[in-house]
Amino acid sequence: MQDSQLLNEGLALMGLGMGFVFVFLTVLVGVTTLMSKTIGRFFPEPVAPAVRDSRAPAARQDDDLTVVISAAVHRYRQRHKR
């Protein structure tokens, strides 16, 4: 076998392999997308109601955060006077 024939067969085999992988991955993406849409249509996720019973814990957390941020800004301004 000559070198040019060997090179041509190698390139043909490479093209065939890369083509097969490309087709397989394209089909895989299509099937996965179709399956996702089918599952989403027949088995939708239940929507949980967004009801808060008590606003006190959230308000308390916001107040604590405000105090911490204020203290950090005050300390920064004390150390970095202009």
C-alpha cells in the first residue's frame, strides 16, 4: 500500500467517525429536548402558594442587616478619613 492510499483511507475513516459522532450527538440533543418537553407537558411541577404567615422574622433579619452594614460603614469612615 502506498502512503497516499493509506492517508486517504485514514482521512475517510476519520470523516466517517466524526460524522457518526456528530449525527449521534444531534439525535441525542433532539431526543433529550423532546423528552423534556413531553415530561413537562404531562407532569407539570405543582406551584406552591407564596404565602408568608409572619413578617416578624424577615423584618428582624432586615433590621439586623441594617445595623451590621451601618456599623461597617461607620468603622470604615473612621479609619479612612480624608
